Amino acid sequence: MCSSVDTVSLYQHLGAGLGGADYFVINSQFTSDNPDTVVTSDPDAGFSQGAQMKLTPMMFDGQHYVGKPAVTAPSPFEGDSVLSPSTKLVISRSATSSSSSATCCAG
């Protein structure tokens, strides 16, 4: 049976803690690309100073996973955040306040 979690929206990543630990979902500011056209460069990284990451714990209640209240952390000028499968690492793209060039960094 499927259920919904209101705090999990578009562009999220799921990770499962090692050794049977709980699951987490991460959401952050993101940049969409357009696969309907020829892509010749990386998408802009126009992430704002007010960008945030939201981590939502998914707890097993004995029958299914239930979303619990999310924890939000500031991540200025970072977005497209990805949670590692083990939930031990978050990786984000970064932008500067004056340009949209991107680099990859670990958060």
C-alpha cells in the first residue's frame, strides 16, 4: 500500500542508514534541465543565499515507513543536493553570489 509524505516533494533523494537503520529523504533548491533540447553545458547553478536543505526521517512503524517532521538546515548558494545511499554524506553543487558557475562539493 502506498502512502504520501507531505514534506517530500520534487527532486528528492532517499538514503538508508547502514545496519538496518532508518531511511532519510533530502530536498533542496534545484535546477531542472530540459532533456527535450540538445544539451551542450551544465545547467545554471543559480542557488540563492537563502537556499536550504531539508532532511526528512522515514521511520518504520512495523508495517510501513512513515515520514516524521523534517529538519531544515541553511545551505547558502548550494543546491541539487544528493544524499548518499548510506545517509553518511550529502553532496551539493555550489554557486557564487555573483555568478552561476558550479563546482561539486561535499556538505
